[in-house]
Amino acid sequence: MLENSSIGVYAIDRLALGMLGAVIIMVLCNRLAALVYVYAFQSLLLAAIAFFASSGLHAHHLIWMVYLIIIVKVLGIPYMLLRLIDTLTIKREVEPYVKWPISLLAASGLVILAYYIQRDILELHEGVVFNHCLSTSLAVILIGLFLMITRKKAITQMVGLLTMENGVFLGAIVLTSGMPMVIELGMSFDVLVGILIMGVFTFRIKETFASIDTSKLNSLRG
Amino acid sequence: MLKCLLAIPLVTGCLCLFIKKGRVAELLNLLGASLCFTISILVLTDITKGQPRCDFDGLIYVDALGGFFLFLTLLLSLAISIYSIGYMRQSLNKADLDRYLGRYYFYLNLFILTMILAVTTGNLGILWISIEATTLISTCLVGFYNERTSLEAAWKYLIICAVGITFALFGTTLFYYASLNIPFELRNTLNWYEITRFADRLDPGLTKVAFIFILIGYGTKAGFAPMHTWLPDAHSQAPTPVSALLSGVLLKCALYGILRFYIIAGKCLDAAYLNNLLLTFGIASLVIATFFILIQKDLKRLLAYSSLEHMGIIAAGIGFGGLLGVYGALFHVLNHALVKSLMFFVSGNLSIRYHTKNMENIKGAVETMPLTGTALLLGSFALAGVPPFNIFMSEIAILTAGFSSGNILASCIILVSLVIVFAGIVKHSTAMAFNSPPSGVGRGEIDGWTVLACSILLVPIVILGIYIPNFLDNIFNQSVCIITGEETAWMKEGFSSMK
């Protein structure tokens, strides 16, 4: 748990805000590759947060978490996604159902909602300060969900999901100094396998539907 | 023994993948499933003597509640193994039968493995990991036929459940955080029984928010409305034995996840708050399902919406609370799994014989396939809640609990929905069973194995409608104690005595 006096807290707080910034840039991204790069950058910020948390908060097992995040989320998954975009030779880029200005407005609404929820929780925890972290984590999760709902491409949905997961990891690191090691490993494994399977299905969808536009997946109704 | 239970599906699964002979894979899978089922009975008899089994420092932990879900999982997986032999031979291309069968049994075994892990683990983190893993593996099964519709269903299933499960992860994190806030002897391991032991000291505000995240997260997987949209697609597009497994077991495993957190939250929150949440989701699922059952044309989608309806009834039963409500809900879990699997088996037989899942084109089942036709009639009457079948018993228990706990409005809604669903299902099934069959449809059962699987399931469906065997009663009672939070002897004396 964070103590107010720790130096790491300041850095963590600012980095968390950086993650929020990154997710808002994602809302504005109109190129798939750029979206993946921003995701990788956001994961890097997450790794930095885990690093500061491990040194500042006497949670030394978090250092393994840093390696895990860098290998899986900063390098592995973005590499796979870029390969996927490359092989599928996607012509048209991010296609939103919702126009940019409205997306931005919705995203800011979600940030406010996240702060509102956090205030409700915080009221009950005097003495423990995690400034923006919990609300940032919630906001990242909610905006990630928003990205998934409002974008048509299968890959943007994957990035949205990964963003949500980043938000949860942020919450886990800041609130609990990371979950027990076995569980961290299992979670990262699940995330990786999940993305692999989604990648395989994206390929199959491309083969069968000649597109990865998920709005074409609409034959099952009622 | 519990370690064997995890090893057997893994070994059989991998062997099935490498053996290039479909026949061998079928028998191997059947052997593995029957072994697992035997072990689950042994484990269960052992547990009901009083002490839960605990291994690997709480990573494996089976009490009566877990044991019941374990028994359910393995009972159904045995029936499904038998049915798969007959069904998959008929539904796959003869040319590459061997290759596809190997792959199918590989996925099937891994899927069962992840569900076994979900109900035997005592660690809330591992619980999350295994439930996420069930989604990943079963996606491969839903998209198994690789057609347009099955790909669409698989993608929706994967994405919606992955989002849901992310919320559940956040909820788990919040629970963990809440448990860290208690200064006590707890070792911060996310072990369920340790957190439960000190659960009355958790922060109520935090627990409230955390439980909502858990309920939305695992509720997506359990098929609660309005997060249910993946369910009819996945259930209708998966190979039929897998549909039975999804509906009969997977939904229940997710419910098991919710129950574990429900028990923890129940110790520090007002029971009415939790029960109202469950009741709301339950009634919403029920009402939405009722509407779709009436207008449904596709047989498997009809069954999928009926699963939604029954999950709603189970959630409502737990929401009503009390001995009778929870007992009825657990009983309903078993009953629904049995009857729904039977109905999926029947629907598989019909769809192969008639080459369609559209109910308007399926007519005269009793004439073309006497045994399947009879099972269709019996099964749909059981599903609709007609006495003397088992579902009637558990529905009566839940309704009684509802009226006696003072939830008059909710109970009335359930009652009305049940009547409407009864009319809908009986109308559809009698139309399919009688009339004259369309020309060009062959006669006779599709395979002996499928008939065997149906008749095996019919036995407990009829018996449980008349009386509940002692050992089941015992398990239910112990599970009810665990869910309603009555401390049993071993909980009071602490965990030092545990192996």
C-alpha cells in the first residue's frame, strides 16, 4: 500500500496520469499502427509504475512484474499486432461508429464518472492516499471499453481489450502492490494466449468475410 | 486423488491430439471421462464426512460446494463423451474424420480441465485464471466448424466474455485490496478460506463496489441479462455436445465464481443488498428469455434462451435466500444441467436427421425417430417444469422461498414467466414431435451412442423428480451451510487442523 510520504508516489501518480493521456490519444487515433504504438507506450508507462512501486514501496516481487510487462505488453503483443496488420494488408484504417468530437466528449464523461466512483470509495479510507491512481485505473478501463464498443475493426477491439487490462493492472499494482506471483504469471499467460487466439480468429474472419470489419458479423439475430 | 483429476484430462487430451485414429481417440476420451467421474464420486464421499480437502497451500481446496460443482462437471462430461462418439461421427466429413476428431477431443478435454480447475481451486486469483481459460478454450470449440456463422459466434463470445472477465479481474483486485487493509494473521494469498475467515472485518464500502464488478464480470459468463448477448449465438453454433457442456456446466462454473464472492461479501454486508442485486439480474434474465422463447424459430437458440431463463431462476433462488431458496437453487443447478443436456442431445439428433435447426421444418419426430422423439417430449415437459420431473421440484422450492421471504412481486413475475415459457416450449415441442414428417427424411436413429446418452440422462431426471437420494441431500445441506455462512465445526476451530 502507498504511503503519502514516499517519493515514488509522486512519480507513480504522474505516470498514471500519463496512462490516462495515452488512452485519450487512442480515442483520437485514426491509424491502426499508431494505435498499437500508443498501446505499447502506455504499457511502458505501466512498467515504469511497477518499477517505482517495487523500489518505493518495499514490494520487491514487483520487479518481476516489470520484466513481465516489458516482455509481454511492450514488446510481444504490439509486435504480434503489427505483424497482423501487416499481413492482413488493411486498407481502410480505424472506422468508428461515433464521430471524433463525440468520442472525446464521451471519454471525458467517463473520466468524470471514474473520479466520482473513486470519491465514493475514498471517503471510507482516510489516511490512505493514492491520489489519481484508482480513478485513472477506472477511467482507463472504461475508455478501453468505449473504444471496443465504438470501433468496427477486429484489431481495434483487441487493442481496446488490452487497454482495459492495462487499467486493471494499474489498479492491481497501485492498490495491492501486485497480486501474488503465481497469479500474476497466470494472468499474463492468459492475456497472451487470449491475444493469440484472437489473432487466429481475425485471420479466419478475414479469409471468410474478406474483411475484418466486425459490423459485418451480423447474421445471428433474435 | 485431486491431482489425478487434473492430470487425466490433460493426458487424454494430448494423446487424442497425437493419435491419428478417431476411434481410438473416442474410446480414450470415454475412458478418461469415466475415470474422472469415478474419482469425483470418491472425492465427494470423502468431503461429505466433514472436512474439506486442501492441497498446495490452498491452491487446491474442495469443500462440499466445490465438490458438488465438481460432481456436476464430471457427470455431464461423461454423458457428453458418450454422446460425442455418435454425434461427431455423423456431423463431420467422412474424409478427414480422424484429423478433426483428434482436434475436437483435444479441445474438449482441455475445456473440461479448465472447468475442473475452476471448481477445485481455493484461490480467487486461480479461479479467475481458470474461468478466463475456459473462455479461450471453448472459443476454439464454438468456432470448430469454421463456417461464417460459427466464426461470428466465436468472435462475439470471445470479445464479450473477455470484457466481462476483465471486470471480474478488477473486482478480484478490489477484494484483494480490501483484504490487505485488515491487519491480521492473514498471509495475503487470495486464498478463499482465509479471506472468508476474516471477512467480517472487510471494508463494507469497498466490498460493495467490488462485488458489483464481480457480479457484472462473472455474470457475463453466467449469462445474466443484459450481458447475455453472446449466449444464444455461441450455444447455437457450437457442436451440439459442446452446447450441452456450455449450457449445463460452464454457466454454472461462472455462477460458482459469483457464489464464492457472495459468501465473502455476505459476511460484511447486509444480506438484503446482495440478494437484491442477484434478484434483479435473475428477474431481468428471466423476463428477456421468456420473450425470446416465444418468438424463436431455431431449435438450439430456443434451448439457449431457456438456459438464460433457468440461470435467472437460479439467481433468483439464491437472491430469495434462506435454506429453501439456496437449496432450491443448487438443486436447480443440477436439474437444469441434466435436462438441458438431454434436450441438446435430442436437438443434435433431430438436426442431423432433418438437416436443419429450423423448428418449422422438423415435424413428426416420434414417427421418424421413436426413441429420440419420446426423449424430446419427456425432455421438453421436464424443461417446462411439469411434475413429476425434477425441474418442477426445484422450481417449487424456489417459488416457496420467494413467497415466504416476502418477495411477492418477484415471485409473481417468475410464476407468470414460467407459465408463458411452459406454453412456448410445449407448443414448439409437440409441433416437432407429431404431425407427419416432411418427405425425403430417412427413418431410424442416427447412432446407438446418442440414444444411450439420452437414456442415461433420463434416469436421474425422473428419479430426482420423486425423491432426492440421501447423499445428494447431504451435499446440498452442507453447501447451503457454506453459502448462507453458517460456520461449520472445522471453520470455528481454524485451519491448523487441515492438511
